[in-house]
Amino acid sequence: MSENYKNSLKATALFGGVEMYTILISVIKNKFIAVLLSTEGVGISGLFTQTTGMISSLTNFGLQNSAVRDVAAANASGNNYEVSKTIIVLRRIIWITGFLGTIITAVLSTWLSKLVFGSDKYAIAFLLLSVTLLLNQISSGQNVLVQGLRKYNYLAKSNVLGQTIGLLISVPLYYIWRKDAIVPVLIISSVISLLLSFFFSRKIPIEKIRIDKHTTINIGIDMAKLGLAMNFSGIVTLTMAYVLRLFISNKGGVDEVGLYVAGSAISETYVGLVFAAMGTDYYPRLVEVIEDKVKTKNLVFDQVMIGLLLIFPIQIAFIIFSPLVIKILLSAKFLSLVFFLKTAILGMLFKICSWTLTYVIIANKDSKLLIISSIIFGVFMLVINLLFYSFRGIDGLGISYVITNFCYLLWIGFLVYFRYKLRLSQEILKYLGSIAVVVFSCYFISIYCDYNIATTIGLCFLLLLSSAFTLYQLEKRSGLITIFTNKIRKR
């Protein structure tokens, strides 16, 4: 029984549950947004969050990412002093970077409105939203301690409370003010996140030490160097996504942006719950063992296998029930997303592998490789997306998503093997190929065959088989299902 499987599945189960609850809340919230705001409102909200998110990535220096690595490494060595020093320095410099993002957004508010929406109509909105960059930066700094020390219960409780309170506040505001509530809701959500991050981070005692300005500057610079390299990949991704949305807005209109935002939310957020659930625990644990090649290889392989097994039945379920999913999560107005959603889901199979391998570069602090890789593939991804959107619209973006994720897996696999002599095992490739055959078969059946009783029963049978296969493999490798059932019996 692999300890990696047990630890990963425990963390995944915890945050998987949190993500499922988050999805439930998001379903309710997005349903109200889709009905009350329509595709235009969804597009406006998406452009606001995308713009402020890009500015935040450019100004926060990736400090929260590099600090998680430092805290996890110090925690692995048992050095509480280093943990405290990292947190204290981080808490000081996040105020500087947070104010930087706020000031830039406020100063450029009129220009941003003209760039994004073609007029200065939303200048005041961007001015008001500028405060969220400071609030979100402080929140992320507080959560570093919780994630780095792997206090996942606190992180889970914070997420659940944040989603619940956000729902109770946002839905009435959207109902009363409709599109005028978008900006207030985004600000209130940031305030809620800040308060919860303060509450739970303060539950973890850290050693009170004195650090002078010189030490703070030196540590802050080192932290920023790594953070910038780690954040550069995210900046490139956000920039390319931003350019794509502007291209869609200019060519197809805000409604088209709303469709793309809604479709991406389903594929990235709802299906991507596996990534969110695993990532919180995987990165700190990888940092702790990165100096040991054998342990690193075992952890990476186990993480890839868990991801493949978990994503397998989820993909088939979304392929079969995508029209129903869209109606439930959004509304009938978004049914034109069916082809996009079914196709984009296929890319998740390749993304789970490349996502896991990318963290090997990050954990090794290989900043140059990360930056070069981000630039090269970011440009490639943007070109492919623009081409396919030009030819087939939103449907084309679903196809390009599969192509870019497959190419990225080949690219990142080559880099990791070239740099660290680490490549996916024959067992993983065998499972990847087998799962791909089943998932793609299910996809083509759903696309090219009429939906009748026989087809539906056949596809549902594939879903049951894939779910049974996943449960069997997880039990075989971890024994957690047996442990869980034994606990229930005892109770």
C-alpha cells in the first residue's frame, strides 16, 4: 500500500468535498447570474475579473507561491525559526505589492475601460475594483502559512465559509441591482476572503522574532526572484487568455465572451476540481522530497495515476450529460456550448499529466526553464486558439483546447526528461492510452450517433464501468475504501 496514495487521497477527499460544496454554491450563484444577467452580464463580469487578475499577476511578484515553498521546506527540516521568518517577511512585503496593484489599476482605470469595453463607461468600476488587488494580496499572504504547514482543515473551513457567505450576499444583490451589482459583489467577496484568512491564519502560532529592515529586504528580494519566475507562467497564461477574450469581444461581441467564459468555467472549474483538490497538498509534499530523486519519482508517478483515475469517470459523465449540465449550471441560453464542453473535456486527460510534471520544475526552483517554457508555449497556444476561433468560433476553441493540452504534455514531458531524467513510466502510459481510447470512443459516439435509448444505455454503462474501475484501482493501491468502510462499521 503506497503512503503517497494514502496521503494524496486523504487530501483529495478533503478538498474534493470542499470543491463539491463550492460547485454546489457556484451552481446556485451562476444560475442566478445566468438568468438575471444573461450572457452580456457574464461577459462583463468575466472581463472585470480577467483584467484585475492579470494586473494582480503582474504586480504580486508571485510571493505567495515562493513563500509556500519556503515554509514547506522549513517545515520538512523542523526549523520553526525559518517558518516564522518567512511568514513575517511575507506579511510585510505583501502590503507593498498589494498597494502597487491597487495604484496601477486606479491610475489606469479610464484607459482600461476603453481598452476592454471600447469606452470610458466602466472607468469608475475599475477604480472601485482597484481595492480588491490589495485585499486579495493580503488574503493570499495569510493563507501561505496554512498551506505551507499543511493545516488543511483550516483552509477547507475558510473556503466553505467564504463560499456560503458569498452566496448569501451576492444573490440578493444581483436580484435587486442586476448588472449594477457586479462590482459590489466582487469587492464584498474580497473582503470576506480577507476576514476569513485572518481568522484562520491567526490560529496557527508562529514564533515571535525580530527581523530588521536589511534582512527583510534581502529575504524579500530572494523570495521575489523565485516568485517572479513561478508567477511568469501564470502571467503568460493570463495575458494570452486576456488577448483571446479581447479578440473574441472585437470579433464576436460581449455575448460571445460570455459564452466562452461560461464554458471555460465549467471545464476548468467544475471538472478541474480534481486539480484544485490535489494541488493544495501535492506541491508542499513535492518540495519536501525534491532532493531525493527516488521519492520524487514515486510521488510524481502516484500523483499522475491518482489524477488519471479520478478524471476518467468525470470526463465520461460530462460527455454524456453536457446538455443537462449546461441547463442546470447555466440556462438553456447557453446550450450552444454543448460541442465546446464535450470537446474541451477531452483535454483534461492530458492536462492532468502535464500539470503534475510542471510542478517538478517549480519545486526545483528552475526559474529559467520555467520562463522559457512559458513564453514559447504561451505564444503557440494563443496562435492555435486564434486560428481555431477564426475558423469555427466557440466550437473551434474546444478543439484547440485538446490540441494545446496534448502538445503541452509532449513539451513538458521532454523538458522534464531532458533536465531531470524523469519520464512517465510504462504503466502510466498504458493507463493513459487505455483511458484515452474509452473516453474518445464515448465522445465520438455522443457526437455522431443519435441520442436514443440504446445509445444512452450504452454510454451510461461505460460510465458505470469507468467508475467501478476507478474505485477498484484506488482500493487496490491505497486501501482507503476498506479503511473508510471499517470506520463506518465501528461507528
